[in-house]
Amino acid sequence: MAESPSRVALIASSSWSHAFLTPKHHLLYPGVDADRALYEKLRAGDYQAWRQTSLAALEDSGQQEMLNWMCLAGAMSELGQRPDETEFVQTYIFNSSKCFASFRP
């Protein structure tokens, strides 16, 4: 996509950890600590840390949907892009944390 003459938008859409996928919290609340850690690495553009996050760690924290974001992080790493804007909403109420990130060309 980087070499395409067309303008391209890459979009990752998913909630982060989910309470109902986090047995270590008795399925009562999401893995917000793991969410916050990945968010801080995303905000800093530390894609190597994302690359080193194992599937087992994601599953342990109820972050199965983070695999969508892994693709985006890999693409941004290849392009040498860091997010211009980010926002993280940590919640125990809505079953999962929410994140927004924007990368301008």
C-alpha cells in the first residue's frame, strides 16, 4: 500500500479486552492493565513491544480482538509512523476498554 499511487486508509476497529473473555478476572471485568500497557506502547510508537506480545498474553487478558490492531501496528511500523492523536477510555462498566488512534501521512 505504501507504493500505491492511490490514497489508502487502514482502519482497525475493535474493542480491546473483554470481561467475558478474561477468566483470570472471573469474567467480571476486562484486562484494563494489559490494555493500558499496550496503549502506552502504541502512543509511543513502540511497535517492537507489540510484535513481542504473544497470543497467549493477549488471550490471558481477554484481548483476542487486538489481533485487528496488530495488523495496523505492523503497517505503521513498516511506514515509520507514530500516531498523531490517541485516546484511551478505560472502563469497567462497558465490558471492554476503548481506544482511538489517528495516523496522518
